[in-house]
Amino acid sequence: MSVFLPSSGSYVNIMASSAGTEKALSLLRRLPRVGLSNLKPNPGAHRNKTRSRGMNGGKTHGAGSKGSGQRQNFMRLGYETGNNPFYLRFPCQNYYKGHHLKLSYIPVCMGKLQMLVDTNRLRTDIPVDLTQLVATGLFSVRPEEKEGGFMLEDDGMDHFQTRMNIEVQWASEAVIAAVERNGGTITTAYYDPIALGAACNPMAFFKRGVAIPKRMLPPQHLIDYYSDPKNRGYLADPDLVAKERFILAQKYGYELPDIKSSPDKDMLLERKDPRQIFYGLEPGWVVNMKDKVIVKPTDPVLKEFYAS
């Protein structure tokens, strides 16, 4: 359908314009949300600072020292003024290969975990995850310094006598055996830096009024660890995990408690979705701290975007 516009003296196809609008809107719905990570200033909003000529006093008028120093001819990174540079003096070693991708983990020994339970600083009637451990006030995780969460160590595991459902980021075989020997369950799960920041300080995250993001999957070099049932990875097959529980009990010589007959069966078997950050809160929900309500998405496009 075409309509004549007297102001321009031409015909405009309304159907074509509406189809283009719908196409543009559907494209916008699938683009990433606006955030600090993808914002940039308008062209020409910032200008690079240039050296002043007559504004500054002194011997060099703010230009610095003589020679290349006053011409802003900065040396490239790694240049050592003619010397053999560091990266050529020392050869590459396999030990440091991919060191920029490696994460460090905050150690939590099992003796200290038992002490937190005995002093009522850690609840065992609910699943214990990264948020619960940080809430004790004794630990802190800094994602900006390449810290990936908590690593459960075997110090004091002979004194550990608590049945709990705990989720950490790294655990050894002896630690897994110590938890399961007491009738508990353990899961190793990966958190990306954005999810880690939200899980460490949920109150500050909720006050921002943004939707809970999806937890990203592990990078390529960690996929094998979190998919292995021996490590109780959160991406492993539950049937294979049950089989490995029985094999580990035979290896360490203890009788595996039956979780299904336990009064805390629901709590011990509770697991997060691989894309979920908080227990009981799904990705895409907005927690309004002021009104104390939870806003859930209703748009089918948003539901599809935040689906696991």
C-alpha cells in the first residue's frame, strides 16, 4: 500500500517500512544487552592530549627531558635500549605455557569447615555453595585477580563428621571420600568472572536492579575436569557419578551411606542448573530489594535467551 506525502511530493510504501521496522526490532531483541562492557563514547567526544607550546613555564615547557624524552618517542614494550631483552635471554618453558589462563583457588581445609559448622557460622540444612562460604566473613574471592573460587583441602579430614551438600570449584579424591563417607554429597562447579562476582556479593548485585545472568560454561582446558564423574563435576552424568561413588567407597574401605533413606534426602540431592548462579533463582529474574519482589520475564524472546 502506497500513501502520497504532500510535503515531499512522493509516495511511501507503508508495508515495506513496517516490515523493515519489524526486522530491525527482531534484530535488536537478539543483540547483547547494553552494559559497561560494550559502551563507547561518541566520536569526537574525547580528544587526545597534545603537548602545550607556551602555556607551561620552566626550562622545557612541560616537554620533559632532552632527546627522545621531549619528543614522546616512547620505547616499545620489552625493549632494553640495545641489550638482549628478557624474553630472548630466557627460553620458553612448558611449565608456563598458558599461565595467563590458569586460575588460583582459595584453600579451605576440612578442619576449618568442621569448625564453621560447630560454631554455627555455616548452616548444613541447606546446600553450601560459594555464596554461603563467603557469607561467613572469613573468606573472600577476587575474580579480578584470576581467583576462580574455593579449593577444598584434606587438612583435618579425619575430624570431619558433618553430613552436608557442598559445592566447590576444586577437590581432590581424598576430600571427596571424606565428604561422602559421612553421608554427604560434593559437586565441583565452574563460575565465570561475572557469575563469580554476583555470587560473592549478591546484595550489591541485586541492588543494581539488573537481571541475573546465565553462568557461562567452562573454558576448553577445564571441560574435561568438570565433565569427569570422578571429580564429581557438575557436567557429568548422574548415573556415572553414582557408580563412581560406589567405586570410591570400595577403594577407601568404608560403607557408602544410602542417601535415599536419609531424612535430608531432598537437600542432599539438590543441584543447580549448569547455567544457574543462585539456589532458587533462575537466570533472567530481577530481584527488587526495595519492594521485596522478584520480577520474572514474560517475553518469549527473553525466555529463550535465558533458557539453559
